[in-house]
Amino acid sequence: MISHRNVIANVLQICTFEKPYRESLKPPGADYPEPEVALGLLPQSHIYALVVICHATTYRGDQVINLPKFEIQHYLNAIQRFKMATLYLVSHMSRIKAVVALRVVLCPD
């Protein structure tokens, strides 16, 4: 069983690990990096989505756009509409052959 402390520790680890990268994206003269937009498409009952999408993104002050289910056209429209630069995916989603301009695609599988 995963405790609340485990989830919080994992969120802090992710944010600490990503901090140098996110600082490099900060506009000159700005105090904080621009907030990013994450796609909340993964099942939030799964630990990867719970920690990365639900907790870490909101802890950093980023936005989360939730889609009710995976439909390729809605998925691609959301990426374009909300100008997402990072996608958090699982393996079956990363096999889609679509051309999308992204900075980072993270897939734990």
C-alpha cells in the first residue's frame, strides 16, 4: 500500500529533479518559469497519473487539462489548442504515429 508520505516524497523528488530543466526555460528577468499545461488523460487511479498529473503538476503551479477518455482527435486537438510542450504517456499511447512538436515526451514503460 502506498502512503500519503510516499506520494508526497515522490512529488518532491520529481520537482527537485526537474528544477534545473524548468529554470532553463525561464524567460530572462522573470522570477518563475512559465507554467506548463499537462494533459490529464491517464487513469488517475494509477500511481503514475496520481503522482505526476494530479500532484506534481499542480504543486509546480502548472495547469491540467482533463479529457474524459482517449480519442485520438480530441487528444491531438487538446495538444494543439492548449500548446502543450510535454506529454505524460503510457506505452500504448506513445505508439501513435502523429507528428506533434513537443519538447519532452515522458513514458515510464
